[in-house]
Amino acid sequence: MGKPDADGPGLPDLPPEWGRVVVPDDASALAAEAEQIRRELHATPRRAAARRAVRSPLALPLLVLLVAVLTTLAGLAAVTWPRSGRSVPEPALTPYAPPAGSAGRPLPALDLVDAGQSPVPLRALVPAMIILVDGCPCPQDVATAAALAPAGVTVVTVAGDRPVRVTPPAGATVRPLADPAGGLRAFLHLPARPNAATALLVDRAGVLVKVVPEVRSAEDYRADLARLA
């Protein structure tokens, strides 16, 4: 038969919270308790493995998603982050070169228009210095050309939609016309240049003597203009 309590001889001091402990004389009396403990010990690893099995399928997709999000954020930061000390250089403006083979070609048979929208045949005005002012009125350049033009040489200004009137120096004449269709520019293959005028020198036979894509000074055309008389 079992001992009545845990204070008998042969047993160490036990914690008081354990309460009354009875040690049976026959160990088979503890078989039910031992079986229950074995079942609990066997069930604990299976529950832990089940929890790991539930978590493991989600771990890899979550890791891939996290890496993708971080990569996207890094790319956006690289694109939008302000770059100090770096600036895009502005392209340098270079003067237009005269189109190859322009000199020596006959002036096209174009009809321009005057202030009253009446047609004016361009070839009827030769010899002439024709100044295209569709990119710049350039009144000073026009006045200088009119003052240098020899007798018998017509100075013509050609604007885009409407003729541009310029007050010439005393004793000089300037014929303002317009080229709404842009035929003269198309013939020259020269687009209008801001703040610059283009000059054509045409002899009595209606042949182009010289093309000045950008008039910068009278020295660009002075000698050829004198030879048109």
C-alpha cells in the first residue's frame, strides 16, 4: 500500500505547492497517467511540424514580393531623385550655310503680293537685292542695304503673310512684298532664322549671284551689290 504523504523517510523535501503526494506500492497503478503523458509528448512534435508546414508555403512568396517592392522603390528613387551639379548643355547655334549650288541658278518665276494683295512678279524687279524678313524685320539692315544699293538696283523686302514697311534713308527706295506661300524659302531650302534676315542678290538676267543666309553686316554683300548695277 502507498505511503500517506511526501514527508516520510527516503523522500527529499518537495515544494509545498505540489500538495499531498501519494506513492503507490504497485507501479502499475500509474499506467494510465504514464500513457497520457506519452500521448502528449508524441502530439507536441506533430503540432509544431504542422505549424511549420502552414508557415513555410507563405514564406517564399512573401520574400519574393518584398524583393520586388524594394527593387521598384529603388528604381523610382533613382529616376526622380534630383541630381545636383548636373545640367544639360544647351545646343550651340551655328550659322546656316548657304545651300550648295544656289549661286548661278535662275530666280524662280514667283508672284509675290504687295500691301493691297496684288500679285507682283519677282523677276520683274531685277536686278535686285531681295531681303527675306520673315524671321526678323531687321529695319537697320534693310536701311543699310537701301543706302548702299546703286542706281537701278531694287531693294525688296519679303515677309511672310503681310508686307513689312521700312522707312528707307533719304533718296533710297524699298519695295515691301509678302510671300504667303513660302515659295522663296522653299526654293532656297533655308528656314527662317530668328533675329536674322536672309539676302539674295540677283543680276539683270534673273540669276542668283549670291545668297547670304544671315546678314550680319554690310560687308557680307557690299562688293556683290555694287556689281549688280
